[in-house]
Amino acid sequence: MSPSGGINLITSKKNTMTKKIFITKFSYSMPTGEFKKIMPSVAPEFSKIPGCCWKIWLINEDQKRAGGVYLFESATALEQFLNSKLFASVANNPTFTNFETNTFGV
């Protein structure tokens, strides 16, 4: 932070923001306990996503909302995930509604 309280942004020509953060959020209609039981069984599939450095699972039990934050090595790796059967299985699951996604450069 700068002395005036603002944020100093340091940029260089070498910083091309090649990595991508991808965030998903959705509502779920199943009981929260059931949803939490499913998560460990599907986690291994998410750990195998090519080009994905990591995933953080999100859940808000009070609002019955869940999602994830992913770091991808590149826009290409993210695009491959978005076109994968795994992503389609989440995005098209009738148990999940109000599906939202956001992408950010890093």
C-alpha cells in the first residue's frame, strides 16, 4: 500500500498475467450432509485436471451455496477444463442451480 492508503500497482512488460483464477458458485438443493459426503468422492477427479495448480472448495451451509476457486497455468488449460466432461457434469447437474463463473488474470 502506498503512504496515502492506495494500492501501488507495479507492472512490467514481463508480467503477462498468463495464469488464470476461475471461480464457480452455485446453489444446491440436496441436504448439506449429503452434499458434504459426495465431495470427498469427487475430489480425486478435480485433482487430475490438466493445467490446474490447485482448487479450493467453497460451501455456505446457511445459504446452501457452494463452489470452487481454481488456479490454472494458462487460459488454454482453463478453456480445456471448460470444455471437459467433468465441468459439464457440474454445470449441467440439475441439483445445482444459479450457476455463476468468473475468470481473473493473475
